[in-house]
Amino acid sequence: MKQFNIFLSTLLLLLIGGVQTTIAQSDSNWEDYARDPESIRVDDYVYLYNVTNNGFLNAGGDYGMQGILNPRGIRLSLESEVVESGGSWWNPPTYTTYYYLEGPIINDAQGSYLARENDKELGNVIYIDRAKEDDARFTIETIGTGNTFHINHGGNGAYWTYDTSSNYVTVTSQVSDADEWCFISIEDYRAFTQKQAHVGDYNVSGLLYNTRFIRNVSDPNNLFWSTTEGLDYSTSDYCTAIDSRLGTNSSDAGNNDSYARAYGSYGCLEIGRATGKFYQEVSGLNPGLYKVSAQAFFDGNDSAPYTNGAYNENNHASETNAYIFANGRREPIPMLTDDQYSKFMSLVSAHHDMLENDGESSPETGSIPNNQLFRRNVPASQYMTGGNTYSPDESRFVVELFVMVGEGETLTLGVGKDAVGGRVYVDNMTLTYMGNPQSQQYGFGVDAYGIQSDVDPYKYEMDGYMFYLSRKFVASTDGHGWNALTLPVNLLASQLREAFGDEMELVKLTGLNPQNTQQILFEPVNLDGGEGLEAGQCYLVKVTKEPIAEANTSFVFKRIDESKGPAAYADVDNVTYQHGSIYQFLGVDCPEGISREAVTGTTEKGELSWTSYYYHPEYAPAGSYVMSGGDMYHLTSDWSNLIGTAWYITETKPTQGTKTFVIDNGSGTTDINGIVTETPAEKAAEGVYTINGQKIASDKSLNDLPKGIYIVNGKKHIVR
């Protein structure tokens, strides 16, 4: 047991100094949706919300069965009974309504009701897996005129309260210290989304079920989770919680109660030597933008830490094959880095050693050695959430994607694994409404043909906006199809593919090729591995999808100044992009705003620098390298046709000769052009010019121009 004591000490240290997850629900006044307890039927599902501390009752702490607060709650059923007391021929009896809350726990040894218990180490606490006895019943004392209340658990002054220092629910004898609570139904979540008119992060995970994969909840039927063929609870290599046979929460007589007590709060979805999808469906949503996120990582090594259990051979994967998904969109779950893998495996080995040292489990298991009940999802959850069982850190290993849900559309979301190799771990799946309805979308963007004063002046802290790019790209079927690109926002792989097409390609400037310094080297961005586009960086992109608005058509969107708060929605700008070719990205933020100055950067070894603008600048200088019309140019004179979000590259120490652009695809380099063009790229210029070279329009349209002779793409055009 020495190893266990070391880990328990580590656990206590994490509890004292660990990162705390914010409980508060952003802009969510859930008490406004509170249900009258008398209106709740036994077969209704409800959530218990703590108004005082802005969190829902969930499970964690000791055995994973202690009452804590979390941004998402566990579904409960409310029962009531009326008890008569006293009464005689001269004194009528009194009637008291007692309530019980039953949770989703499947624990025949204990129960499934919330109850108060005087724990010898923790004091009076609330557990969620107790029998339906006196300690499980409580009375409700309403507050004011609404449907909020105090919970009196015992009748003699045992009011529920959340201990903000210990991060769990306990009781107090003083009504002045009692917390305010209320019941929220699943339908209230749907109603809540209908009433949000401001962009924000509104956690509506109550529309999902068991997204924290707590102990003793998942059964062979998985309740509200569905699986595709290939994922069978009884035979497939997947699970969702610590093995329920570890610990009974009633004794420590050889059944490894100590392990269950310390680590019962941990557990997550684990899929190993199997393929398939694990998903839920949500209907009745307000049409608009939603974010689906989870904490997740992929172990490509999936090496066996021992030989006498389930994992007795390696199951490697060279790249991730797992992802979260929502209505056809998917975001890859990244593989652990070497350093992360080493830290994770140290936890795996330590957990296994604890169980191996503790011998066999309880007789009900048929004297199975505890180490054969070991599941890696327990240390995975500990590693993923930072080691705090009372207030898990949900900011680590986050994978997310954005999806637009249409009128009457069902949202299908979950986790998928396409190949047997490797092992994926997922916890804390979250559904967030972004407050950006389909009928009234708010956004910001970049007009590549605009002037400097047109650059968006605002900052966008929240991630629920649409980002619009007005920019014509050379089609991927046109020659090599590469286009220069620098953007002011970070974009996920799923966001890029939603806008640019599933077959799009993205490569990033790295510097001069060390094998051939006459080559400017780009390397592919691993979109399948969860990499994306970084703001302000130098890329080449192949676009395989048509824009949402075609070229030379006006496009209008709504824009707000977020810094004004709610008042912003009374002062909405209608922004017009005149030149069309609009690409839309879902769920984007821009906390630093969009620069009105040149955006510059230098490669790691300092050999090359790049410059870009988020408007149509004056020119790209002679001697620089540009992409235009799908071709590469080494400019012999200043070039006035550089558009916004394109770039030019210069050598920090100019050398003789002309360089080429190449892509390192992992097995050598490939020329982007094949032929280097050294002439100025005016023939591919974007815009309309007079015969004297004066630019008078950023696009190629001759509409509304006075009579005269104009130059477009190097050719004369006459407007009569």
C-alpha cells in the first residue's frame, strides 16, 4: 500500500492547490426558469440548481458519489410523500410534505437517493447513492414569491449549503447560511435557448445525459447514449467509468475500497481496439450556432503496461483516428505528445500497481484479481482534469467544433473512432449555445479589396461570431491551385473545412530548405491530426468549396461593438462587402482585434520575413516573392496588385538568384509552380485601372464606371 499512500498525498496536494473550474453559468439566470416542486411529476427529469453559487448538483469527491457543483448537472427524479403526525379529538393532526431525490445511480449495495451522511472524515455531507431512508428525505422551505427554496435535511436545522473552500455540498444549522436552490427541467433548457438574443457562451449541457461518465451510471444499455455497430458494451474494448466492482463504499474488507474512495470520481469514455460512434441526439433546439466540446486525447502508442490483464499486446496507431462530431462535421482528437504520453503512462503504471498490491476484489467478483478490473480511463480522467475530484479543471485537452442547427433539425453529436489502432479518452462533453440565432447572425470580417479605413475597428472576446472573408481564390482545379493566405483569427480544422471544403489543403511557411537554400519551404498543416490555422501566420491554401456568396455581388451582415455590452444590440451596424466571394467561418473570436497596420513575421532561423495586410495595400516591393493567380512571382518592380490577406516574402539577407516555393510532404519536396516567373505579376492583377495606371476599383467589375478606357487583367476594356 506504499504506492497508494504516495498517490493519496499527491491527491491532497492537488485538492489544495489545483486549478479550480469556474462554476458560474455565463449570463444564465436559471432561477428565472425555476419549477414549482408541486408541478413536477415522478417521471419528470429535473436538475438541482444552486442559485447562491451558480452551479448544478453533480457527483464527485469521495467514491465519485459526493455532491459537488458543476456547470452541468445530473438528472434527478423528485418524489414526495405526505406524513401525518399528532392529532387527537381536541387537536387536529399536522401534515408534512417530504421530498426525495433519486439519481441515475445503479448501485444495489447502496442505493440511488441523495442523502445526508455524517462522514467521520468529512463531516455532514451529501452522497448521491444512498438508500431511501430518513436521511434521504427533506423538506422544502420556499423563499419569497418565486420557486426558489432552502432544503432542510432532517427537520432540526440541517440546511443544504455549498462549502466554497472544500468544494462540496454539506449542511448548516443556521438558516442564514443556507443556500438558495431551485429545480430546472430539461424543457427549461430548450426554452432558455429561445430567449437568448445576445452572443455568449450558454452552457445547455443539461440537454445531454451523463456527459461526465460518473461511477455507477453507465450500464450495458447506456441509457441515453447510442452506439453504432462495432461498439458493444459486453464484448467491445470500450467502457465509460471505473469498474463498479471496485469498492462498495461500505467497508474496506479486501474489496479495494480505498482505491474506489480516492479515484471513484474519475472515469471517462475509453475506446481502444474497436471502431464506431458513441452518440446522442438532441431535438427541439432553437435554430442557431452551437459549440460541441469535450476534454479528449488520443494515445497512439496504446502499449500494454502489464500482461495479466486485458491489455496484453500493443495497439499502435501512427496518427489519430478519433474525433468528436456534430451533424456531419468532425474535429480530430489530437495525439498525446511524447512528454504528455510519458506523464500519462506514469499514472497508468502507478494505478495498476496500486490494484496489484491490493490483491483480489470482493467475493461477488469470483475472486478476480483487482488488477484485472483495472481500466485506463481512471488515470486518463485524472490526467485530463488535473487531479481535483471536487472541482475538475475542464480547461485541459479541450477539443471543440461549431455547428449551425437549422429549424426543426436534430443535433447528433458524439465521439467516433475509424480504425482499431490507438486508444481514445473523452470526458465532460459540453453543449453550448452561442446566442447567435440563425435568423439574426452577428459577425465581423475582412474585405480583401477594401481600404485601410474599412478595417473592422472592434475586438471580439466571445467565440460565437461568424467570420466573413471577402476574397477570390484560384480554384484547386486551376493549375496548382495554391493561394497566399494570412488571417487575423485562429481557426480549427473543422472551421477551415466547413468554409474551404473537406478536401482543402493548408501549408505553412517554415523557412529556407536546409537541403537546398534556393528553395522557400512550406510544410503541410496536419488538419487530420487536429492542427489548424494560427492568426498572423504565413500560409498557402487550396480551396475546394464555392463561397456562400458569388463574386461581384453585395453581401450584408450585422456587426456589433461587443464592448458596449447589452447596449450593443440597440446599435447594430449593417456592413456591406461589395465584391462578393464570401467565405463564412462559424464560431470565431478575435480578442486582439484586426490590425490596421502591416502584419509581419520572421521564420524561426531568421532567413525570411513575410508581410501581409487586412486591406488592399499600396504595393508589394520589388525583390519580394508573391503568389498571384495560382502562380509564384519574384517581383522585378513594385507591384500594386497585392490584396488583403495575401502576403509577400522577402529575404532578410538578399542572395543572388531566384528561389522557388516548395512543399515538404514528408517524403521529399514538391515544387508549387514548376517554373519560376520573374516578370512582374501585373497580368494577374486584381482591380480596374486607367490607361495611366491609376487604380479606381478593387474588383474587376466595370459597373457604374464613367465612359472611358480601362485596363483589367492587362487587357483594354471600353465603357461607352
